[in-house]
Amino acid sequence: MTAREDMLAGRAYDPGDGELVAMRKAAQGLMRDYNGTIIGDKTRARALTQLLGTWNGTVIRTPFHVDYGKHIHFGPGCFVNYGCFFMDICEIRIGARCQFGTAVQLLTEDRPRDPARRAEGEEWGKPITIGDDVWVGGGAIVLPGITIGDGAIVGAGSIVTRDVPAGATVVGNPARPLPSRS
């Protein structure tokens, strides 16, 4: 197994592996290119096509930050507002017509709780899956391994520590469902 295969499978891996370092370097260059553009620049589509696993024409406001980029897959009709960071140690799969407010963080990376293991540089990740027609409000943080169901809403500033069912609205830290109104 390569370090990248271990990383994508959610196993501990070496982030200093040469292939991974080269991938991050390439992503940094493409982010620099993209984040230096403004709406209407013809180079935007090229940069996003090369940076992301699946771009699908998603409207992404700058600045936009990723770790690798290649592990991020957007469905059609998505929108990402200013200052978002998608940490794609594992895959991030986003359905159709999803919207992300300013400064949203999707974080697939995790670390050991034991300080000795953290000191050794151990890390791993868990994928994030987001269904169709999801709205994630500004400043929200989605933690590793989370699935957000179709049509769900994540309130601004929420920290999502558990899966969100389809159609639910969650708010707060940790994010909890709002009571349904009949």
C-alpha cells in the first residue's frame, strides 16, 4: 500500500511521503493561481478543473483553500462563498445544488488523542459526504467522518460532530437538531 492509499482508506499514514508532498505542492500552486483571479478571468475554470477531483462548474469565491484538492468531488449547481477551507485528507463528496456560506470548514483530518502518538506525527482521516440541496451556513465546521443528508441545513457557526439526517436543521456547538414545527 502507498501512503496515499492508506490516507484515503482512513488508516494512519506518513504525511511526509514524497507523493503526498508533491500533491500538496501542486495544489498550493493551483490555489495560488485560482485565488489570484477575479470573476470573469478565463484561467479560473482551468485552475479548478486541475485542482479538484470533480469540479462540475461549481461557483467558488476566492480565497478557497484545500489540502490536496483531488479528493473533493462536487455535484452540479453548487456554490462556495468566500474563505472556505476543505481539508481533503480523505474524500469529500458533495451532492448537487449545495451551498456553503463564508468561512465554512470541511475537515477530514484527525489526530490521536494520546499526546505521545501525536508527537510522532501520526494522523489519519475519515471522509465527509454531503447529500443534495444542503445549505451549510457561514463559519460552520464539519468534522471527520460526517454524513449530511439531502436537504439538510447546518446553521451558521455550528460545529457538526454527528451525522445530520436528511431534511434536518442543526445548530450550535455541538450541532443539535432544531425541534420540528408541526
